[in-house]
Amino acid sequence: MTKPKGRSTGDRDQGRPAGKEKSATTTRRRTAPVAQTDRPFDLAERAESHRRGARVKTERQRGGSTRGKATQRPLPFEGIQASLMAHLRPELFTQRLVKLGAIILLLLLAGALVMIAYNLSHGLRIFALREVVVHRQPRPAAGTGAASEPTGKPGEEKVRQLISDREIEELVRKMAPAGVLRVDLEQIRTELKRHEYIRDVEVRRLLPDTISLRVTERVPVALARRQDGMLKCIDEDGTLFGGAELLENSNETPLIGSVQQDGEKAADTNRAYLASYQNLIADLDQLEPPLSPLIDEVFFNDPEGVRVILANTQTSVFLGREDYRKRLNLALDLIDAVRNRNLEAIRLFRVGDIDRLIGARRINYINTTNANRITIGLDE
């Protein structure tokens, strides 16, 4: 038997209030799902949704077997987003900023402490100059021009110091009032080299309170007469210094005449004179008897070459630029023949007007640069 449609409807709706049915219908319409196209895409929300789903599945699978069950794979953008958000967290940025500030502050404090320690160390008495040690550079042995004095032991000689250790120490102490650390070593070296007796010097700082010096003094090689007439010693560098008292046996050593005392080329010119002087002395003294003690002064600026002044007669003898001993012997033999009025010996020199030569008061000069024709100048 077929039930009426109205009855069936009535049976279903029996016991339900009319208002209740209408309210349920309205609620279902309001909570209807919204389409994906109507919702804005949020990357952070989507990542968080996937993480929640993964956690739920993980918790469900802990109690049972995970065989055959798929695991949640991390999204490609999930790690980047998390790392980026971790670096940009305000609290982390603040912590790093505080650490950086602390490091900078510590560096500044360390620098300030270093500066304070540096300044304090300069004022400490431990670095005050207490000792100046002077070492002497070895000088040539006696006989090369340097003055010497006995040491008290037979066969040994001590080279005399031109400047004492005490003088050097006084000069150094004047330039080191602030202590060993602050002293300018180059300034000390420059000032000491200005001393006429010091050729070179090495300066070292020995902490905490000592300055060490290695001094090389000048060695007088010969005695020279400046253009103003003053006598000075000359060393191998062509430098003029001191006086005749510094040179041993200075009375027996010929002078170098008309040396230059100033100017840019003075040292070069004096070195050239000194080299010629040493060649001359070596040639004159190569045989016995030595002839250099017979000479009072030597000139190298004459156009005729080397010109010497004889010690006893003050006669000038032109020797040219070679055969110094041979030509000087000719002049000495001629002077001796004239003094003894030996006419036969005088004729051997092919000298004219012998009577005038014998009657002259003094021979002014003798030019022996040409052995075959000796020229004589007389003082009437």
C-alpha cells in the first residue's frame, strides 16, 4: 500500500519546530565554503598550514607502523622563509647590535690603555739614560800618519784618541734628556759626525738605559796648508781637520800647499792632491837615502806639474809629472855645485852664464822637467 506523499513529509517533519528548520538552512548558507579564487594567497599562512598538517600526521603515525604511508615533504619555499624570518627577527638584530657595540667599546678601551701605558713608560725612570758605551773602530797602526803613544808594554803602541770617551758621552747626554726610548738615534749620529775628529759613528739603543756607540775617528795622513795660510791635517777623504799637533813627526813631513777649504768640489780636489802626494813620497823614498825630508812643501796646482819647495834653500823645483826622484837629484846636485863653486860640475848641467850663477844671492827656481836643458831662475 502506497503511502501518500504528504504523509511521508509530515512524518519527517513531525516534532521539529518550523523556526528551527529555517535557522539551520540559514546557517548552512552562511558557512558555505569560499572558493580558492576569492581568498588572497598568503605564503606564510600556507606554510604554517602545511606544517600543522605534517605535525598531525606525524603524531598519528607514532602509534602504528608507517609502512605505506607518505611523509610530508618540505615545500621549496619553506626553508627560505624560515631562515629569512629568523635573521630579521627584531630580538636577534638587537642582540647582534649590542654585541657589536660591546666589541667596539672594548677595542677603544684597549687602545686607550695602550696609549696610557706608552705615555707612562716614557716617563718611567727605568728608561732614563744611565750609561753611554763607546767602542772604537780599529785605526791604522802607527807609521801611517796617526799619532800614537806607548802602552807600557814593549813592542806595543796605543793609537792616541783624538776625542775622548768623556767628550762623546757629554754630547750624547745633551741629546737624550727624555730617556732612551725617546732619543732620536739618527740625530745623535748626525750631530756626532759634525765633529771634525769623527769620520763615522754607529748608534744603537740598548734597553732599558744604555746607548751604544761605535766611533771611527779621522786618521791624519798628511799636513796641509789652506789658502788662508792655516795648517790642517788631511785624511784619506780629503777632509781638513785639527792641527799639526795631531800628526806624528809633522816637522819631517812635507806640507801639501794651497788645498781648498770649502766648496762642493773641495773634497774631490783635495783627494786628488793627496793621491799625487802619496805617489810623490813613495817615489822619493823608494831608495836610500829618502829625499822627502829635504822638501818643505808640495804644490800640485802648477801648470808645470809638481812643484816642491826645498827645506833649506826655499828654492822651488819643478819636477813635472814623473821621475820625481831622478829630477830632484839633478836639482840637488846643481845647488851643491853652485854652493861649492865647482865649475866643472856646473858645466855638466849645460848652464850658461856660470859667473852670474855663482855670483847670485839665491836660486829662485830650477826647472828639471827637461833633463837635457835645465832652466834656472835667479834672485839678483
